[in-house]
Amino acid sequence: MDHAQVDMTMVRFQPFQPWNRGLGIETGTGSSSLPSVISSSISFKNSSKTLTQLHLFGNHLPNSSIYPWLSNFSSNLVDLDLSSNNLQGAIPDYVFSNMTSLLHLDLGYNQIVGPLTKSFGNLCSLKTLSLAFNNLTGNLPQIFSYLSGCSKPTLETLLLNDNFLSGSLPDFTIFSSLRELKVQRNKLNGSFPKSFRHLSHLTILSLESNNLVGSIPDLTVFVSLKELSVYDNLLNGNLPKSLGKLSKLEDLDVSSNFLKAATTKIKMSSLVMEDIHCHIGSIARSNNHRDLLTDWKHSMFSLALYH
């Protein structure tokens, strides 16, 4: 069989045809409504040794058979998408033990529960990890502890939003490669750690709808930041003047906090307010230089632009 590419997207399968047979190097099976496969129909010896990309999103895969089957893939697999399935329960420890070359793993939009296991620490090449929109519990610092098992973490995108994770923001010291961090709509508490400054390459940071306290730290080092949302927390203090140095910032939401009433003049270099709203709205780049006058009243913002 030619292992160049096998695309089974939108294909109707008969119940007696095992969907896992003869997968090639690149397999797209998204939204193909794969039939349930009982464990006895899966041949573990049939797991491809040349498979590098496997997309099975948008199906209803059975936990009892998909996890043992996946665990037999070789270290050649670099891209695995199991999002938007009906995966339930906890992820077994053994699943990712052999996937040492995995770069992208998407388990979002399932019903996965419980804390993550230490097996995620074996994914030393991982650049993208999505577990968004599940039922994960446990401590966020513990998750970061597992992910830091490798000497040089390569993680660039981490999506853990819309779960039930608790604890404080973790030590970010060795996660300087992160570009996108989304942990909104969890049960996080505590304040911004000093190690927060190590995330200087961030472009997107979403922390909204948690229970974070304290003030927003100095943002001077976040020169690449495009989106920042801390909406619906327990933050206080004033918006840092370093906000004016973020020339790439496009979206900022700091509403529904306990910010002190103050009048602060912040120079927004190369920025202009486009959609003035109580959450400071959407900021778009322009060639103009403006001063932003912010009148803060009960975390509601009245904004005016001055030439």
C-alpha cells in the first residue's frame, strides 16, 4: 500500500470495516463519523511504523480501544488530533510513552476528567498542547511540573481553558518558549508570580474568569503581546504604565475587577482605540501617536483619545 497519504474525511464507513487498518503517513479522518470499534477488532501489530500525522477529530471514538491502539505507534508520530470526540474519563499513563517525537497534540472538546498524568512529561518535543473544553481537575502548578520533565521544554502553545483546574499561576522560569497561554475559565487563584517575566515571547495571554488577586505586573518585557485578557478576576491597583510600550497590542480586556479609581495618562505609541468599550475594547495599530486618558470608576472605563 502507498503510504504517502490516506484521506478518509467525510467517508461513510460500514460497521464491519475496521477504520484503523492500513493507515498511511498522513491520515485525515476528521468528521467522518467513524463507527465504534470493539477492542477485539483492533490489531495492535497493525499499528503503522511510518505514520507521522493522524487526525481523527470530530468522531465518537471508544476509550476502551483507541487508547491501547494509540500506545503502539512508534516515535515517528508528530501530529495527533483527537479533538471533538467523545473521549471520557482519565487518560491512561501508558498512552504517550512511545510518542517522543510528538510536536502537536490536540485533545480539546472532549469529556476527559481528572488530573493529567506524568506521561505528558515524556513529550519532550511538544510544541502545541490543547486540552481545552474538558473536565480536567487538579492543580495547575502540578501540570506544569509534569510538562517541565524535559531539560529544555519546547512548548509554544498551551490551551487549558474551560476546565476545573485550581491552584495558583505556576513557576514559568523554564517555559520561556511559550507564545500562547490560555487558562481562562478555571478556578485559579493567587497573584502573578515573579517568574511571569520569563514569558517575554507571549503573543496571547488569556486569564479571564478566575480568582486571581493582586495587581497587574509590569509588562515592559512583553513586546510581542497582541492579546491580553484578565477579565472577571479579583485584581486591584492601576493599569501599569508599561502598557503604553506594547506597540503590538490589539485586544485588551481588564473589566470586572477591583481596580482603584484613578486618572492615568498612558502614552499608547502606534496605537489607536477603535472600539471604545467598558473593557477598553479593541486596540488596532496605526501610524498615529496618541495619549490615552483613562477615567476609572468601579472598573468601568471611560476612554478619550487626544492628539
